[in-house]
Amino acid sequence: MNYSCDVLVIGSGAAGLTLALHLADHAKIHVLSKGPLKEGSTYYAQGGIAAVYDQNDTIDSHVKDTLIAGDGLCDEPTVRFVSEHSKQCIDWLIQSGVPFDQIDTDSDEVRYHMTREGGHSTRRILHAADATGKAVETTLVSQVLTHPNITLHEHLNAIDLITRDRNGQREVIGAYVWNRNREHVETFAAKFVVLATGGSSKVYQYTSNPDIASGDGVAMAWRAGCRVGNMEFNQFHPTCLYHPQARNFLLTEALRGEGALLKRPDGSRFMPDYDSRGELAPRDVVARAIDHEMKRLGADCMFLDISHRDDKFIEHHFPTIFEKLLGLGIDIRKEPIPVVPAAHYSCGGVVTDHHARTDIKALYAVGEVAYTGLHGANRMASNSLLECLVFGQAAAKDIHSQLKQRQIVSDIPPWDESQVTSSDEEVIITHNWHELRLFMWDYVGIVRTTKRLERAMHRIQMLKQEVHDYYANFRVSNNLLELRNLLQIAELIVRCAMERKESRGLHYTLDYPNKQENPQPTILTPEPKPSLASTLHKQA
């Protein structure tokens, strides 16, 4: 089946839906969701959204905190751009119906409760209890579902962007998409394409992300000819629940913001030994501290303890966590929570500008898939949803200004399956899948060495050849598409990590433990390739 639209949005999280809603009155928009509509990182975000919303807070303070957390690699104009637009974005969410927690007052004045998280010098995190992402996603989805100009498609995997070279410039004209339900490839033609596919943390064995976070947008953009940046900076959330029945369950940083303490199995605290900020140190510091204590003691996990707070306070501020863990036999009012670090957020991605434009004309990237310069070497807590909102709006504004200047290309080559067959050996993909995620965790995790990176690259190249041969001869499948993309992501992460001869932020290597002067972002440029529309397209 073939579709055409003004704007194709690949991804249905906060970034993609924000953009769609800001454009919907002016354009026909199709939104692709890889799984169920709400199944993305936005929905599972607990903590909140950082914004300069309190009268006692300032743009300069938010900028300063973000720059410190980014460890010398943030792009300061981008940080200021995002902070300056934060209040406007929060106001839009409030007007849209997001139920942020409020403070009871004796007057009619509406005041919002704000919490504090690691790296922030003040309380500036607006939240909806401990399920902010769910509140945001549910609100945006309800509006999208009722807008006549937005068409939603669930269970569709984008395979590749369709590009052409015109007047010496590459431009995007659509995408090939795998329909997971019908098991065939569909073509989407569009004036503009927006990548809002989220992050790449599924490349690691242990992650807090949902299963769809397989780096599809970065991989597709790289294959199409876009630069990527800072892929070595993978944020490992310090506190993911250690429990066999809930391996992906995240424990929000707001717990530590409200006084939760990290402890060894014997009940002693350890964060003051690593950083004067204790439990409120940036995530990279906390994650490395937990990792070091686990390895030093041979322990399976550390513990997060908020049981010293009042029972009603815990139940009111963290109802989702309280109920979830109680169902697993852990009463956080009375006992500590077993925790381990897990891959959580990709600070790097597709290089974009302040309009979310990429190197390819008419192709935009918003949210975690993009490298904007906001996060630098380490993302400060709760800046991620803010980035989605700010750049979703910025991209919508830029696209709107060009809608009448572009036409939909109707003669896109169809997907060619004439030379491929169905595979009866899915076990090969499954085996390669597990091998990739395991050696990425072991060799390219929280602590790295040059030898580990070299070993990882050797395995990546071997697996890439196997998958390329498989992809060229057999029909696509969900697992094959994700494995192909994850291998590309793994290669980009390792290449960036090998180029950085220092330890900074989220990238820590035993071979180069010190920081260099005048650090620069790690930018990779792909080798020029023919556009997909320039030759008769084959699946390989």
C-alpha cells in the first residue's frame, strides 16, 4: 500500500506528537508508531520536566546547571535557547490538559509543586506525581486521536528513508516502512519527514528503555547521509530495579531528590565517599559509584532507601513506584530497594540545528534521536522531555514556513522483493541479537578500555557482514530490521568512543582517565552513497 502526506512523523512520543499537533491545522500528517501508540520512552518517564517556571529561578541558573552537568561539551547557545523556551512549552502542556501536581494554597492562585533532581541547584522539576511521562503522552495522544488532519499508524517499522539528489543537494521524499501486522513493505511519500524515533539503549543487555528503543532513526539517517555526533555518551541511569520480574523498571531520580539514600548491602552510605553532592551528584558520577561498589564488593546490587521519610509522603509522591514494588513484595516504606545501573539515554544522535534540521533537505530530527548540543557529555535530569517539546515546536514552525514550497514526489520506486525469499532460520538473528547486547554491555559499558573497544569493533564487523548477507537474501522481519539498526548504532558508538582520548562525562576509559583541554564534540560523517531513489531499489 502507498501513502502520501505533507509531513511524515516517524515516532509517537512527546517530540513527534508535539510537532504533529503544532502543524496539524496547516498540513496533512501521518504519524508512525513502531508498537502500540503509547509504547515509548515518553510514557515511562517518571521524574518530570525541567523548566524555569518558579519566580525565584532564572534562565542563567538553569543554563549554568546544564553546562556543569554536560562537563564542558554542551553548546551554550543551544542550552540557552532551550531554557528560554521552557516556560512557554510548560504553559502549552498545561493548556493542553497535563495535570501537573499543584500546591494547596489559601488563595485562588495556582502554584505547581516542583521537585529537585541531580545536577539542579534548585527545585525546577514540574511533575505529575511519579508518572509525568504517562500524563504527557496520554494528554497528547488524546488530542492527536481527535484531530482530522492527523492519521495514526501503529505497528509500523520504518526501514529506510527515500532520498534523491537534486540540484547538488540530497533531499528526503519519503520512507519505506514494514507493516508488522500485514508483514509487507509500504511506501510513504511526503514533503517533509521527521525522525522522532527515540534512543538506542536497546543496544545494551540491561536497559530501562522499552523494547522499541533500537536506534532506528539514527541508523536510517546515517545510511541516508547525515552526520551523527557524540554517540559515545550513553547515560546509564543509576537506579534501575534489580528484580527478576521487572528488569526494566526505572526508579526515578526524584526519589533521591526527596531524600532517598544509596547504601551498601550492610546499610552504610557510600555516595559521600565519591562526591560532595552525595546522592544528588550527576548521573554519571552516581552510576560509576554504584558500579564500582558492586565490583569491589562482588555484590549483585546496591540499595536505595527512602524508608526514613513519612509513609504518607512516600505514598503521595511516589504512588506508581510504591504500588509496583509492593506488588513485587517490596514495601519501600519499610525497606530499601535493590538497584543496579542500566542503559537509559543516548546523549548523541543525528546532528541538527536550532530548527531541528539535519544535513538532508526536508529531513528533521527531534527528541532523543537528535544531537542538538543540549546535553554535552552528560544529560542533566529532566532536560530530555523539555528538549522534545522545544525542538518539536521549533521544527513545526520551520516546516510550516516551507509547506507551500515543496511538492510530494509521486514516482517513488517500489520496494523490490523479487530476489529474496522467506527465512526459516530466525534462530540466527536471535543468537546474533543476544551476542551484540552482551558484548556491548561488557566492552562498551560504564567503564571502558581501548582493548575492550577493539574487541567490540571486531565482533561488530563480523556480525554486520552476517546480517548484510542475511538482509540481502531474505525478506525483512521485525528482529532483522532492529538487529541491522542496532549493529549500525554499536559501530557508531564504538567509533566515537575510540576517537575520544580522555574521560569526560558519560565516557570513562581506564586508558585515558584525565580530561583534555578544549574538548570538542565527536562528529562522524558518512561516506557518500547513491540516493535510494537514484537506482532501481533492491532490498540489500
